[in-house]
Amino acid sequence: MFVKDVTVQNQVGLHARPATFFIQKANEFKSSIWIEKEDRRVNAKSLLGILSLGIVGGTTIRIIADGADEQDAVTGLVDLVDSGFAEEAR
């Protein structure tokens, strides 16, 4: 199991478009992946799960992966969150 905390950089947080990018990235990996916010944990490959967390900009989330490519999965997803999902370019 590999775990890393990251702060959501984009102002609107993980709304539908960035959540979709996040899920697409998560689905590139074989590992089971979860997002944890406070005391709630959801499947990082589930749009409804991610949206149900209500993650806004400035929120710190924990990305957890368990499987053969767990470290690559967490690193790739943390990099995506750190990039702000390219929202600033819009």
C-alpha cells in the first residue's frame, strides 16, 4: 500500500471535469485506488464517489493505492492534482 497527501490546487476543486480527468488517469493503473477526505474514503475510479466528497480548492486529500503499480498510480495522480488539471489555462 502506498499513500500520499496532496492539496487540490485549482479553485473549483474536483468538480465534474477534473474528476473525470482524475478517473481516466486512475483507470490507467491496475491497483485499487482510493481518495480519502477527512474520515470518508471512496473509490478513485468512481465519478459519483469523488463528487460525493465535495472537494473544493485548498482541500487536502489522501490518495491511497494498493497493487502492483501502486507507487506509480499515486505519483501520477498527485502530479495531476498538483498541475491544477490545466484549469488555469482556460
